Amino acid sequence: MPVAMNDRIEINPRVCHGRPVVRGTRVMVSQILGALSGGDSIEDVLMDYPSLTSEDLSAVFAFAGSLASFEDVPYENMSVAL
């Protein structure tokens, strides 16, 4: 059963092995973020993935931002296995 992460991002076990994708496509969020972190511009990504819109990219950024907003854990309460 698909899970909508926002209006444009979904996770569906039947699409791309359940990785987050732009709804209605097989373009994974990780592909977009990887391209941008590799130096591609937003315009490059939109040219490489013509099915995407700037609104889709905004949804990807919002999704990534929500993942990065994890709860802070005080350092002294963390255990690290070396």
C-alpha cells in the first residue's frame, strides 16, 4: 500500500523496492539529491528528468529536510560501539 510522504513523494513497496519516489514516476528522491550533491543544477535535473516539475523538486527538498530534522540526543547519553 503506498504511503504519501507529502503531496508529491510516496513510498510504495511495488515501486523501486519501496524507496521514496516522486509520485507517478520511478524517479527516486535519492537520485535527485545525488545529482544535486554531485554538482548538477536544478535546471540540469529538470532537463535530465523531463517528467519532473519545479514543484516536484520542492517536495523532494521538503522530504529531505524532514528527514534531517531528527531529535537531538545529548552526547553523554550516546553509546558508541568501536
